[in-house]
Amino acid sequence: MLIVWRVYISIFIALLLMQAGASFAQSFQESLSAAEKGDVFAQYQTGLNYYLGQGVAVDKQKAVEWFEKSVDGGLPWAAGQLSDIYLTGDGVIKDQDKGKHYAEEADKYVVDSMLHPEKYAFIDEHLRQVAEGQTRELLAQAQLGDIEAQRRVAQNYEQGLDGFERNEAEAFSWYKKAADQGDGEAMQALAQLLISSDKVAPDLSPQATIDQAVVWMKRAVDAGWGLPQDVTGFQELTPEGLAEARLYGRINAAEQVLMCAQIKTLPCSDEDKRQALLILRRGAEDGNNWAQYLWGAALLQSELMHLLGQPADPTGAISFLLKASETDVPEAMMLLAKLYERGDIVAQNLPAAISLYDRVVAYYKRNNASGGDGSEAECRLHYLRGDKLEPYHEEACLWMAHDYEGVAKVH
């Protein structure tokens, strides 16, 4: 389970940075007082305060003590970090046994949370309460005219984050409040939202919508946000192009609903997800290549297909993934390549896998991009071809190979 633990460490570090922000805005004394009364979330925050030096001097020994209390109390967030601390001796005496113990605790949580999510409902409830508190505080600041708060309220409404239910019309309204005070970032967001959503200016004709977006983008560029070519791009947009942009907007919104997690408030009910799936299916059948990829991936997932009253459909999935791959959607090519390599859904076809991985690498090089699927595809190519690599490159690819095998076994 070493790979799972390492993945958990990465997740924890991301969570650590997130929780260090506004979500845990209590003062150190407030968190310490609650921690001493046995609140596991406050114990975790107190450990975080000591670990990062927030409101108190850095003291990693005390951080470890509070992290351990939180884990022993049933909150698993710090298990991976505790393992890393003990294995590396980060502020404490190295202790391989404790490092192994907390690595096992982290692994246990990763598996247990998938098999028995109800056991961790108290975490979701806590995050919901935190989000509600953030919502009230942020709205109060925005209503007093704070530009940054207005922009954040708009962003949260646009994305459905942190206690805000997604509402693009509300997002537009709050962006405009910030833009009217001279905020260039909000001006740029107004222009983009006009193009991507049909909910923010329903009474405007397509051409009038484009014209208004151009005006806001020009103002954004003058304020130091965006580039002159962004203005040109909007100016060259046709009503037909606007319709296509809005289709992509609906498809991306549907994707977000299907990826909904506890930090997101944007619609997450089964009915919302069912409607999102219908949007993807319609877009895929109409020939939208991004929708073809997303719908193809969804067809492989029985829990999503259950919402439509049908079983998973590997054959249909392959058909749509092939269509998306024909237009060089890298995510579709990558997923297909893995399926062909593993041979657990379709007949194993290593030449096809190699060809697709090669196309993914070429796509990323052509677009001057790096990392992500491009790096993984390159490693899979080296593995399948038996290439001899430089030691540092071989080590990096070895980790990807191990992660890949772990994923393959899970699925």
C-alpha cells in the first residue's frame, strides 16, 4: 500500500494548504481552547498552527502531539503527514515504527472511506458548517463594498463553491459591482461569462452580447488584465461561434456537477447529475468532441449509468472515445491507450496503445505543454518499447508505472 500512502501524502499537503486558509480562520487561542476540550477538528487546526507558525511560534513537537490527538480521535487528515514527519525526522526524532503505523492509518482511511463513506459523514458536515460561516462572512464584506470580496463572491457563484449554489446571473451581478469599481479581473470575467453563459444576458441578441463582451474585454486590457488578442478574438466571434462557446459552457458545467465533492456546493444531487449526463449525451451525439470524451468515460462507470437506469456500456464508451480521439482530444487518447494496454474492457492491443500514447506525446509537444498526461504517456511508451533511460528519468517513470499498476488493480 506504499503507493496509496504516497498519494495520500500528496492529497494531505493540498488539504493542508487549503485548510490553512479562510476555512480555519479561528484565532490560535480559540482553536487551542476547543482542542483542549476534545474537538478533533480544533486539535488538527492547533497542530497546523504549530506546524506552520500561524498565530504562534513554530513548534513541530507540539504540532505532532496535536496531530496525534486528532488522528486518535477519529479524524484521519493528519495521518499521512505524521508518517512523513516520523520517517524523515521533521522536527522530531526519527521513528520508523511510528512512521509505519501512521502510514498504515493513512492507507486504512483511503480504503475505508471508499468502502464506508458513512463513517466519515461528520467530516462532510463539519466542512459544510465551515463553508456556511465563510459564506456569511464573505457576503457581509462584499455588501460593504470590498472589491476582492465581491470578486470572490462572484467566483463562488460562478463555480458553485464554498457554500454558494451555482448561479451565473448572480455571478455576473457581483462581477459587475467589482468591475464598476475598476477591478480589471472582474471586467475580464464579465466578458468571458457573457460568451460562455446564456443565463447572464438573456434579453440581448447574439451580436449585442458579443459587442458587450468586447467592451468589457477592452476595459479589462486597459486595466492590465488580458491581452489585446483577447479583444480581437471576441471581435471576430460570430453568432454561430457564440452558440458553440455556450455549448462548451454547458458541457463544462455538466462535468463539474459530475465531479462534485464536499467543497463544492454547485448542484450535487442524483437528479442534478442525471441532467448533467443527459447534457453530455446530447452533446456527444451532436458531435462535440469534448462531450464525446466525457460521455465515453461516463459510460464506463456503473454508478453514473445507474442514474439513467442503464448498465455501464463499455462498447458504447469505446465508440465515443474513438470519435473524440479522431479529433486529438488528449484525454480521450490517453484513456483509450490505457484500456488497450490493460485489456480489461477491450481486447488487449499493444500496438494501438503505443500509437495512442505516441499521439498524446506529440500533442503536448505540438502545444508546448509539459507534465500531466504528456509525461505519463511518454513513460508508458518507454515501458512498452523497453527503452533504456537515464537513471533520473527511469526513476520518475518507475513511480508512474507503480501508480499505474495500483490504479489498474483498483479498477
